[in-house]
Amino acid sequence: MKILTIILLLLGISAAAQNDSITTLEEVKVTSTVKKKIETDMKMAVSVDEYLASSESISFIKRGAYAWEPMLNNMGSERATLTIDGMHIFGACTDKMDPITSYVEVNNLAAVDIKSGQAGSLHGATVSGSIDLKRKSTPFGLDKKWNSAYQTGFEFNNRQFFNLGNVSYSGERLVADGSISYRKAGNYTAGNDKEVNHSQFSKFNSSLGLAYKTGKLSSLRADAIFDMAKDVGFPALPMDLWLSRAIITSVAYKQLFEEGFVRAWDTKLYFNAIEHYMDDTTRPENLVHMDMPGWSTTYGLVSKASLKRGNYSGEVQLNAYDNLSIAEMRMYPQDRSQRTMFAYSWPWVTTRFAGLSMNNSYDVSEKSRVNFGGSLSLNYNYSKYAEFNWIFHPGAPQEKTRVLPGLHGSYVLTVDKFNFSAGAGYGHRAPSVSEGYGYYIYNSFDRYDYIGNPNLKNEISHELNASAGFANDKFSLQAKANYFYIKNYIIGRILSMGSPMNYQSVGVKGYTSLDYATLFNFSLNASYSILHDLHINGVLTYARGQDNKGGNLPFIRPLSYQASLHYMLKKFSVQASINGDLSQINYSPQYGEDHTPAFTIVNVSADYTFSISNATATIQAGAENLFNQYYSTYADWGNIPRMGSNIFTSLKFNL
């Protein structure tokens, strides 16, 4: 153990020397509608993507080792509401290579709130639900107090060094939170021991939050996040990321009330700007060189009131934002000093949104509760260069306003050690910027160029959900299911007109609406305490998605499973887990999918906690994909293989 400790310390010193920064990891609690904590015992130094992937309701489309696209309830990110502390932030990449989860780090987050379906409409119109990333916010204290943490480590497969650090100060009138992090990784090796080219990345992230107590029950807070990624490879795409930068800022005022119907009022003004530069200068094999820069700028307001009276509690939220999305496509001959083609793939699209949402809860009795709520929103789009849309949709309006209503309700019953719930939802969503106004957006998965359609109808979701569970001191079992019937389901279909612009394309597809599509999701969670210090957990998930003709929808997860065993002896703990998917037989060839075989992955780790002076330290070592299996999943873009066997180490200090 002493030898292992020395090795880990040397790794940490080496990483700190390379990065000239101090960093740490605060474990993030992930909550869902049932407030279930997702454990991170297997690996302390997870990324935000790895952390969210442990949820049974979230899966990811992967185009490389960085910036995975989250899917909630097996639906793409355009059908979910993704926010940071309720703030709407929109990526600047037409290929979805910068979801908002890529602009934060685990050491500046405190929790992730996951809501399914229309229960997530508080932050805006949605179909699949909402994912709200909640930043750290240290509470005020009577005594002045400093806290800090630092974490470092190394992963051997892709030679990734990381340093994560944060510090906080709490006083009677002033609070401060700060974090800084740096990750740098090379190409990873797949299970066949072959290097996966263009899978490297580097990422720097920092955040600062300051809060001042303006009165006994009021405070003012300012927050900022700066994130920068450079030299990010995407092996599944014909291009890589040269640079991505984001600045995310907000100022919030909060007022608490000791009495009355309104218990708290929190109002926030925010601004964020993102720039994202994709290019193929690292791909000399491309016959035609291309750059795809993009910019996204958002101003917004979030104002929420918390309500409480007797058995009733609720929250009312006003959301408003103005977003401008711009993306360009530039083609060059071999001589890059000459430019042969220019087009706007997002033709300066402005989106203005205003919505009022309400969630309510009423305790009918000690054993039962009714939840209900709704939202009403206006969504306005304006395309500055509408001539790009008129090529395929002559006479399409340059601006369009949509009304987006939503309703949801559920009943929850608890009888002794059993719990039951049943609910329903109805909601609309507007087409995304790409779906409505995209122009020749190349999809390397099915190798088609995609064209947006400003005349698309709203997607309309009808939803049913239910759950049943049992829990005692040693054993728990929880089953959840939901069913979506989605009218005007937006998806791409081959166009008879137009020719591909990208030489790698095989044709042109236009976004269109199916009459309807259906989607069913099911999960089963179980845990059992074999002994006081020996626990086993398991998760089983299944999904099925079909269009109106019985065809398979793309990116629907096959039957999958996770199981873990955790043993703790005083300050020492050992974890082992298996996870895998069964064979993907319900795939969709018309959308570029093919058969993916079944796989099972084994992971192990061990950690030890000890004290050094006033600090608590934890060291951890483990291995992912222990048997070096070669595999790819249904959601790996272009069947890029996953990482092979990977030994990881980590050292964390809490002061």
C-alpha cells in the first residue's frame, strides 16, 4: 500500500507540473423524479458524461472520447430541455459536438436534476424531459470557514492526466466558490490493441461564484464559468475540433419569506456566448478541405417563486431568452489560400422564447399525493438569410411564431413498504434550429446532407407513465415504465430534389414529420444488503421505438444491464461491476444503423481513505474493460470501437 501511495503521489505531482493548475473533484449527487442517488464508488474521477451515463434514463451518442450527446428516454437532445441552473444554453455546432454538458466539470456542480417527460416542462417546452445541471453554491454561515479539495490522477489507456481543484469560503454575509480543472488525453486504444486515431482531447474549465447577503432573508449572487477545449479529435467524423470556448454568466437575487403563501422568490439574469470551430486540417486524406465554425449567443431571464400552504406546495417559473445561432460552411481546394464555396448552415437564426410553467403537489393523505402542472410558451424564430430556406421551400416564411402548451399529472401512493405511481402528460415542442433552418448539414452516420424545413408542425407528445416499488431494511426493488405517442415526429427523409454538397454524401435528406411515432421505456432497479458492509445493486433497461409504419426508430437502446458489488472494511473498499447490452436486433438501416453484437464489460476498483494532518485523503486504483473486449454499441457513431482495457488511478484531498 505504501508503494501504491507513492506512485499515486508521483502521478499527481507530474500532472500538476504539466498543467500549472490546482484542481479537485466534489462528488456530484444526481437526482431524478424519485430522488435516487447515482453512486460513483466505481470511479471517483468521472467526467460529467461518464457520471450521467450511470443513470438508467440517460444514454449517449458517441462520436469520440469527448462531448457525448445525451439522450433522455432514448430521444435526442433536441427533444429534451438541457439547462445549467435553469439557464438555457445552446451549442454552436451543427453536428451536436458541444452539448451543454461539455461546458461544465464535476467540480463546479452540486447536483443534476433529471425529470422525465412533461414533468420536466418547468424549464421550457419538452418531449423527453429535462436535465438541469446545478452548480455548487455554498450556504452562508455564522462563522468564517474555508474549504478546499484537490484531485489528480492518470488513466493509462489514453494517457490522460487530470487535475481538479476547488475552494470555497463561507461567512455571515459573504460566500465564494471557485473551481479550476484541466484534462489532457491522447488517442485511446480499442480492445484489439489498435490505436483509434483522432480520439485525443484537452479541456480547461474554471468557475467563480460570489454571493452577498443583502438582508436577513435576501442575497445577491453572481456566477461565471469559462470553458475551453482544444485539439479535440472525433474519430467518427471527417473533421475535428480546433477550438471551442464558452463564457456562461449570471446575476441572481433571492428573497426568502418567513410567512405567507410565497416562501421564496429567485430571479436570475444570464448571458452566455459559445464559439465552436470544426475543421479538417488534421485530415490530409480529405479531397476537399472544409471549415465549419459556429457561434451561439443567449440572453435570458429565469424567475421562480416557491409556494407553500398546508398540504399544498408548488413552484411557478417564468422563462425568457433570446438566442442567435450562426454556423458557416467553407470549402477550400488543396490550396487553402483559395476559397471555393461559402454557405450558412445556420443562416443567422434568432429564437425568442417566453414561457410560464407551474408544478404543484398536494398531499391527499399521509399515504397519497397528487402532482400536477402545466406550461404555456411562445416560440418565435427569424431567419436573417431566408434565401437559403427558399431554395428547397419556396415562399417559406422568414419568421414564425408557435404556441407550445403542456400539461402533466400523477398520483403517488405509499402503502407500508410498497409505493405506486401513475401519470400522464401532453406537450408540444418546436423544431430545433437545425430541423427548421439547417442548410446542408452533413450527417456522417447515414452519409446524407440534411435540409431544414421552416414549415414543420409542432411535435405533439402524449405520455403515460407508471412505477411500482418495494423497500425494506435490506432489499429494494423499483420498476418504472413510460410510453410516448408523438404526433408529427420529426425525422429526415430522402429528397427527390437537390444534389449533395459534401463529396462524401450519398444524397440529400429533408427534415419532415411522420404521422406519429411510439416509444416505450422500461427500467428495473434492485439492491440488496448481503451483509452490513456488502451490497449488491442491479439495473435492467429496455426500450422500443417505432414509426407509424412499424419501422424501427434510430438510436433506441437494446436490452441492457448493470450490476455492481460493493464491499467496505473500515477505511478500505472494493467494487466490482459488469455492464452490457444484448444484441441490437431492432435497428434501422434507412437511418444508417446496422446490427451490433452483444457485449459484457467487467470493471473493478479499490480505494483507501486516510488522514494527513487536517486533511482527508482517498486513493483509488482500478481497471475498466478488465478483459480488453473489442466492442461498439448501438449509439457509437459509425461503429467506432470503445476503449479497451484501461487502468486508472486517482488521489483526492479534502481540506
